[in-house]
Amino acid sequence: MTSAYFTQMAGVAATLLGLTFLSLTFFLGSLDHRYKNLAIPVFLHEVERLRSKGGAKSSLDSPPLKMTDLQLFDGDPVVVFLAFSTALSWNFYFFSLILSLTIIDTGLDVPWLIAGELVFFAATVTYSVVQRRMRYLRLNTYRTFEERLWSPGEWLIIAIFLALALLACYAALVDTCAPTSTGVCHVVLLGPLGPQHVDLDTIRLFAIKVVTLGSICLGLYVTNKDLFVFFKARTSDEIRRRWLERFVGDYARLRDQIETIVQQLRVDAPEAKRLRALWRDGRPPRSYIRDGYSPHAGRDSVTPDPRWVALLAGAPDVSAWMFDAPGLAEWMADVEDAVTLAQGSMAAAATS
């Protein structure tokens, strides 16, 4: 019965690994769409590392945009999220597959080998869960409702894997101590989980059965959410791209209006002060832009962001995902309100 169960688990896990890999190839092909507007001489991260150590020199000593491939792809939240999220679902599948194959093979069904595998997967799953959650914080707008409540579940998953790893190590220690009862083995054999109190092998096997089945279910759930997140991200990118194209045209019109208004209003007029504070020479204040996105992306308030300059110039050197479009929209709305107030003040001054 046990052998048949784990044979089925191994078959299911292997099938799901193949299917997720197949679906991932389609989505990775579609992922190129996010970079279709980019035309920049990307600096290879390895070349940068060699140059910093005085090694091989690159022919691109001063590229137009100082951006390495690491900054380009690791700066894209969807790419990073997919990497760690896929790693998590595959860890679930590999856990069920490898544990099942180990238990099926009577020659490999060794307590310490199983314990070692469980410790390894407990570590990798914990790392994947933590990293996936960190990346998810930047993708909050793409999350479904129940995934916002995932935090307790994530810690529960980590606790279950760690508890199973500890149980397997204890069972392996009991198996090793069985021939003797001196020293540490005496304490282990006479403890509350000793063989005279509980059937530890049965408990361990039942726990592995439950967790392998649960891992397959969790892997399916995570894969489902990955595809949903990618669909929303791809659609949102298209919407933001079209909005940014319109934004560039509105920006030029608004800039001309503001230059005219500032020239006509008194410098100390409240409307002029508010308008200048919002406009800031054509760059939104940091309060409107999330960390990591243009037109700031960690730069000081004086140096122009090259991505922002490229966007306004219409150059094919930037993509929609690099910009905080909602923040820019809020900034534009506030600037237009300030322009309306300033125009009203000018009209009132002209009639008085």
C-alpha cells in the first residue's frame, strides 16, 4: 500500500513538473514583449565585475545608459517574482518526487538519507517562501484577495517542513541508537518519542504521506497564481504603455502652460508657489513615486534620471514597467488642478 501510494505521488509530481515547464516556455516567450521598446547597449554584469577588478576592458567604456543586465532584469519585479515563484512551486514538486522515489527504492529507504533530504527541502522551501514574499510586496497590485492573507499560511508551511525534518532526524537517531542504550542514546530511547512509547516509523511515514500530497496541492495553487499574476502584469503593461504615450503629449502641453503662467504670476503669489513646488522643473516630487521606479529610482533630486529624459524624448530606450504610472497620473492631476487655480487667479486679477 505504501509503495503504491508513493509510486502514484512520484508519477503525479513528475507529470506536473513537465506540464509547468511546458507552460513556462510559452510565458517566457511572451515575457520578451516587456522589452520590445528597449534599445540600449546593456552592460554585462560579468564585464562590470571584471572592469572593477582591473581585468578585461569592455569596448563600451561609456554607454549612453549605465545599466547592467543585472540591473535591467533584476529591476523588473515581474521577472524576479516569476523566478522565485517558479522555484517555490518546483520545490514542492521536487520534494514529492524525490521523497517518493527514495521511499519506493528499498535500497535507498535509509532513515538518515530521508532525514537529509527533508532537511535540504525544508531549507530550500523556506528560502523560496521568504524570497517570493519579499518580491510579492512590489507586486501588491497584482495579488488576488486570498493571497493578501497568505502570510500566516506561509509561516505555517515553513513550520510544517521544519517539524517534519526534525521528526525525520529524530527517527533516524532512534534507528541508529537501537543497538545501544548508553549516553545520548539512553536519553533518546527513553524519551517521550522513544520506541517503547510510540511507533515513530509509522508516524514519520504518515507525516511524509500527508506533506507530499499537500506539496503537490500547494504547487498547483502557486502555479495557478503565477499564471494569473503574469496575465495581469502583461495586460497592465500594455495599458501603462498606451497611457505613457498619451502622457508625453500632455506633458509637453502642460509644460508650455506652466511656463506662461509662471512668467505672468507674481513670484510670491500662493498659486505660483504651489505650482512651482509641484512642477519642480518638470519632475514629480519623490512623494508621488514608489521606490525603485523612474523618474527617481534612487537618484538624488538634482541629477535628471536618464530613463525620464528618454521617455520624454520618445527614444526607444525605456519600457512601461520602469515607470510608476499611477504615481505620475496622480502628480499630473495635482499639477493640472494647480494650473486651473493659477489661471483663475490670473483671470480674477485681470478683471479687478
